[in-house]
Amino acid sequence: MNEKNLTQLDLQLAATLSMATTKFDKYIVLLKKEFGYNLTKSDLATILNKSIQTLDRRITSGSHIPSYIRSGNGKNASYIFPIIEVAEFLCNTTKTLNEEYLDER
């Protein structure tokens, strides 16, 4: 990696990630940098590479979705996904290449 091509922010992020000891901590660092403390449904759809309609179905069924806060009761209520809940969800639902390799053995 050529450090001359990295910005100061990139170097700070790399240093912060190197100090994060768990996968959960790394997700928190990356999510906070990109989205702040909360994600919208659209943000979550991007992260999970799913459509908003898929997230709506998961919300309705109450399965395979991070915990969320719903603001309002009507059809136009918005959903807020705290990064802590999203990081925990990602840790529990994603596999690394090493885990996949071990599962195959």
C-alpha cells in the first residue's frame, strides 16, 4: 500500500481499525464513519445489498433484521437502525472466508 496516496482521514481510519480488536468494533468504526450513529432503511438496504421492499418484508415478519426504532405509527413512519444493532446483526449473520473454509473441512 502506498501511503503517499492516502489522505490523512484514510490514515486515521486505518489506525483506528488496527486498534479495533473484534469484528464488532471494526463494524462500529466503519459504520460510524460512514453513517453516524443511526442508519435509515435506505442505508441499511445498501449495506445488506437488499432492496427496501425486502427490508419491508423482513420488518413485517420480524425476522432477519437488526433491531430498530420506529418513529410514528402510520404508513409513513420512518425506521432508525442504531449502528450498535446493525454491527451486532452483521457479526451474527456474516461469515469470513476463514469461517467458510473451516465449515467446508
